[in-house]
Amino acid sequence: MRTIQNKFKDMVAQVPANVKDEVNLSFAIADRLYALMKERGLSKKEFADAIGKRPSEVTKWLSGQHNFTIRTLSMLSVFFGKSLIVVK
């Protein structure tokens, strides 16, 4: 008898590697952004106010499901004085 866990593992195994990489990168960016906010002691609202965005947009960024533009990544890196991503 197949369990839901086995079905889930089967579905995940069928996801192409490039899609897995994209998802992992999206969550890594969200995690980095969250860490930089916490490092500065900023709440979502404080951060949003500081960069002229709505708190709901910051929430979307932190969900790991936002498709960042290079312009936004650059603006965030300048704001924090640290890179959000490193290109190798």
C-alpha cells in the first residue's frame, strides 16, 4: 500500500533539476533578506517604510515566491551594504 508520503516523494522526484534549483535560489534569497533585516533589527513595516515599499510587498519577498528583478536586488544590496546574492 502506497502512503501519501511515498506519493509526495514520487512527485518531487519528477520535478526537473532546473526547477528545483530555481526554487532553492528563491528561498535562499528570501532567507538572506530576512537575516539582513533581523541583523539591523528591522520589522517588516520598518523595512518597508525605509525603502518606500508596502509591508505586503516585503511579505511577498520573504515568502520565497517572488521573482526579483536585478534592479530590486541591487537596491536591496545597496540598502543593506551587503550582497543578497553572489554570482560565481
